[in-house]
Amino acid sequence: PNDFEYVVSQRGNTWPFNGSDLVWVNSLNKIAYFARSAKDHNLFFSDPKKSDKLLEIQIPYDQAFSPASNPDGNKIYFSASQNAVRDIYEFDWNTLEFRNLTDDSNFDTAPAVSPDGKFLAYIAFDGDFQKIFILDLETQKKRQITFNRHNDDSPVFLDDQTILFTSDELNSAWNICT
């Protein structure tokens, strides 16, 4: 359908450390993704078995991408810019409200939700290196979990206690780490 100009996509990830282009929302049996519509990127929910879109949500921020869903499907997390600062935001499907979760000066991107829905892993780029942080979604406390002078990216929860990610720490070559 001609509902949007183009899907915000680059081969399944938006940039090596920016997360994925779309997410399957189990509870809705829908795909959530960002697409350009009019001025900027909006959030779309579509049924993969039909060619029409389910719903378009206007995003009040610039260049939103990298959606992630909590296990219940009632919240979508994503990266977006406001006033030239990129943070992780939450969209609540029940209230249709947005909330800035990271609100800092880092370039925050690539949110990933733990299977129990209690934690959010994401990448914070401080201008020199990409590091993985964990956000407790209940207390809103942030904790950096990778350190030193190398890049870490693409976090994915294996289970509630284990995160897989890529890192260039060993010989400046990208490896899979936990």
C-alpha cells in the first residue's frame, strides 16, 4: 500500500550498532517497524499475512528507529532524537503515551528487552566508544556493564541473566561475547 514513502531499513539492522529494523509483537500477532510518512519516521503495526497496515502512530521525535517489544506487547522501545540528542523512548500501547527512558547526553540506541520484561539493554555511544548499559524498567536505574577502550554493540538477551553482544575488544576483530 502507499501509506508510507519507505521502510526505515538497511538489511535487517539500521546501522551496525543501532539495533534491528522491525520487531514481532507476539500479543498482537503484528510486526512493528518504522517507515517514513510525510515529514519523519512513524511507527507502523502490520499483519504480515495481509498487505494493509494495521495502525500508524505519529512519533513526536526525530528519526525514530530500532523498535523492541516487551513480552506482553504493550510497550515498544525505540531510539529517537530530540533537540539533537538521541535517547531510548518507550511507547505505551495502552495509553498511547511516550516517555524518555535514558535522558542523557550519550547517543543511545539498539534497545533489547529481557524475556521477563524487567530490563532493557541498550548501546550508549559517548563519542569515543560504544558500551552496553542495562536499564531497570521498574526503578529507572541505569548500569553500565561493559567498559574499557573498545566497542560493544548489538545486545540480545539469551535469558533473563545473559546478554549476547558483539565486541571488537579482542584483536580489534568483532566477536560474539556474553
